[in-house]
Amino acid sequence: MDFDVRSGKLVVSRTSPNDIGMRDLYVLVDDLEEQTLLNGQSLTLHLSPGQHTVKVTNRLFTTQAEFDLRERESVRFVASNRAVGGFFSFLFVLGGTGAYRVTLDPVPS
């Protein structure tokens, strides 16, 4: 996608102190190429104004969010693999998967 001065910016970071730091996260925005997001990294994409969807997955769990981007606006999200506590963590261990989930939290402007 070519950069347009009117475009907006999407920033997805993996900087949450609650991230367990395991498994890569993969970010998909609309029909663009998938990007890998490692713990501590950020990803910045310039997008045309309008409605967009961002999806984050670790290949086991997936979450997504829709957002409306205006000209020259920045929209930010923090993605993470976050530990799950309580009874559900026991079920995850029994099922052979990690006791965590993928989160995608909007960052207020």
C-alpha cells in the first residue's frame, strides 16, 4: 500500500506488562499481508481512512476489533498473550494448551 499524506495510522504494540512473553502473535489487518509481532515490538501501518478490522492470533486463540480511521488519525491497540487464572487455567492444562488467551485492548487517544 502506498503512503498517502491523508492516511491514518494503526499502531499495534506488544508491550503489556501482563504479556507472558510466550508464542508469537500474528497481526492481520483487512486483506493485507500478515505481520509477526514479537514480545516488546510494535507494528505501524498507514491505512486509508475508513472502516478496518484488525485480527490478532497466536494460532491457538484469536481476537479481533473493528475501528473507524479518519484522515491523519492514529489508532492504537495493545496485543498480548495474557495468563488466564482460576478454574479455566486448570482446564487449559488438561486440554494440553497453555493457560493464556490473546487480548487486543484499545489505547485511548
